[in-house]
Amino acid sequence: MLCRGQGVAPGVVDGVAVFDADAAVAARQSGADPVLILPLTMPQDLPGLLAAVAVVTEQGGSTSHAAVVTRGLGRVCVTALRDARVDTDEYCLRPDHGEPLRPGDRVTVDGSSGTVHRGGLPTARTTRTGGAETESVATAVRRILAAADRHAGLAVRVNADSPTDAEAGRRAGATGIGLCRIEHMLLGERQSLLAKVLTGAGSAETSEALDHLRNVLRDDFVAMLRAMDGLPVTIRLLDPPRHEFLPDLTRLEIAAAEARVGGGVGPDPVALAAARRLHEINPMLGVRGIRLGALDPRLLEVQLTALVEATGLVRRDGGDPHPELLVPMVTVPAELDLVRDRLAEAYEQLGWIGAETMPVGTMIETPRAALVAGDLARRADFLSIGSNDLTALGWGLSRDDAERELVPRYRDLGLIEESPAALWDDQGVGELVRYAVTAACKVRPDIGVGICGEHALDPAAVRLLVGLGADYVSCSLARLPVARLTVGRVTVAMERETEAR
């Protein structure tokens, strides 16, 4: 045993330790299986996450960036290390006891138990691939899931951020896309597009980046709508904390100071000025979601135009697209009015005046949104419960570091049973959801309701949503079978309880 943390993406895998994204890519290209170890992950680390077989981060939790992305990619992941630290100067993992783990060392990551071990797995591993026995098990699983679907009181959608995920989700039995995160569509090589728009580095360059961004989004939307032809596709407007797409201010300041002292070349002054101007003390509570669109109408226009244009192209080619626009971080009803006005302008700009517009929904992910859900329902066609942020804000816990020290200690002291990010809080967060859905349904009885946070698989959350008459749950691709089974089992249990009474 090297150290313990929180397992946030299940599985057991071994590989060689690497300590930056470029090293992970290089290791993969050389034929090795890299285990990427970082203090925390950022969008620019995506190539490394794609190359790695497992990811370990010192900071994080079950709803942190590393957790959400690795679950979507199907990678093993452990975060929130309790007894080890990532040394970025020496490029090693330093446990509280024992020798450091260094680049190239063999390491095993258990994303189910949340442990990291020195050395590799036993070489004599028996793996059954193919054959009558495997096919028999697969057939049995398909029969069980089909039975669960017949009894399900909720539809099960998939969280998909690419055409590939959409196609795989449909094959895996998803009834649509419950959450497509535009910011996840802009990771990796595309990250620079959003960075250029946010920093405003030259009007011509910014305008070019906006045009490119519109084309990229439109093409992906077209492919996703085609993959889910006839099924709903919920597209969420950009919702990134801006610092994830901006240069690191601390590093820029250090580079500028070193240049002043040593007389060397400092950082790009435009990038430095933008990083200073856009820096936020708490980005997760700052300019996110619709707030970003309100402050930068160009970004909002690009997203809406790309989606409307993609819908028209698919319909022109004989498809049956069903896009749904989801607005994140809503706190006042006027924000929905703003989006609806801009959406109408997008239809008008493309010459589709009088066309049937797509449904517009609101995230319920802040306590205030839950408390004013009745007013929001007058502007929204559906509600999407964002249980990750609603839990974090309801408890006053950071999604990035609360589960490293505070939550484990509270659990050890018996103050809580489990992390609120992992176990549905029916008494607190559940009451906010009950209030929101009940208030919204009084105003609009036909309003759609779904949940797209990590609690979508918790039986207690499913029970609540079935009882409230909700429409769907949405989860990552890898968890679709579990979600389908959970929804079916909970629904059957509730029916039996009703019959017993």
C-alpha cells in the first residue's frame, strides 16, 4: 500500500507513473500504460487523461474535474489523497511513510477501494474473452436490463459530450442525451478557441476564433442529433469556471517578476492582463453558466446559432432532431427571458421565423433556483436537477477539496455516514428538490423533470424522482447498465409497497 484516497472511477489497473500530461502521451506512444499523477486535473490535461490507463490526483472528490472526466472516459481514478502529496518540483508522489514514487515506477490503482499500491498486478492474470460462457452471461445481462426497462418508472438517458459517446449511448440502451456539456466539447486541442474568446486577444483573432467555434459546435451538434435521431438531446450552455480555460495567473506573475529582475523575455502582456482582469477568488461561484453568456453575448450567440443551424441541417436531410436547450446556473427568471430572446434572434438570423423552437430548460443547481422554481417554471419547459452543485452549495462544501480531509474526518467521528457527494441527502438536498418540483408543477403541470448529477444512480434519489413523477435520470456512459437496473428495481419495489398497503 502506497496511499489511500477516494475511489471515484471504478476498476483496478497497473502501469508506469508519470507526472504530467505530456509524459503520459509520450509513454503511451512508446507502448507503455501510463498512470497520470497530478495535484489536480485541468482541461489542458485532457490529452494525458486520454493516454492514461488511470489517474491519481492529490486534490479532488467524487464530483471534481478529474472524477467527472475520467468516469466519462472510462478510466480508473483515485482522488483526494489522505496520506500522500504530489511533489511538482521533484516530480514524485511522496507518501507520509516510505519512499517516494518516481517517474517510471510501477504502480497499481484501485478506483473501487480508493487505494494506490507500489508495483504491478500479478502477471498470471486469467481473462476470459469470448466463448460460449461469455456470450451466455451477456445474454443474461441483456435480458435482465430489458426486464428492468419494462418496469422502469423513469427513462434513462446518457451524459454525452461527443458524437462517439452519443452513438455508444444509444447502443447501450439510452433513451436520449440528458446532458451534453459544451465546455467538455472544447477540451484538448479546442481549448484554445475558448481561451482566445475569453481573453479577447485582438479583435480579428477573437472574431476568427468565434467563427471557428461556431463551426466546430455546429458540426458536432449535427452528428449528435443524427446519432440520437428521434430521441431528445439536451445541450447545456457553456458552464466552465473561466480559470480552467485561462493561463495560470500565478505562473504568469512569477514569469513577469523574473523577467523584470533578470531582464529576460516575460509573458505575453495581453495574456497577463487578461488573466489579471478575469481572475476570480472563487471561480466555481463566479462567472459560470448563463452569467458568462450575459457578460459575453458573443459566446451566447455562437452557441445558440450553432445549435439552431445544426437542427435545421438535420431536419433538411430528413432527420428527426429533438434538441433541448439547458441553461445552467440560473438564479433569477430574467436570465431565462434573456436566453429565449437570444434564441428567437438566432432563428430570425437564419431565416426561420415562425419555426417551432426547441424547449428551453433550467438547471436547478443552486438553493435559490430551487426556492424560486415556481417562477422559473413560467419561463422554462423543463427542469434538470444538477445534484452535484446543489449538494455542494446546500452543504457549503467545495467539490474540489472537501473530500480530502474534512469529509473523511467527519465520517471517522461519526458525524456523517458518508460523503454527501456520494450518498443522496434526502433530508436536506432532497427537500430542496421536493419543493422545487412541487412548486414548478403547480405552475406548469406538464413541465419535464430530470436529474443529471452523480446522484442519478442512488436508489434514494431515484425513489424520490419516481414519487414526484419525474421523467428521466441521466448518467455517464459507463454507468448506463447500473442506472437501468437501479431504476427498474426501485420502481418494482415501490409498486410492491403500494400493493401491500
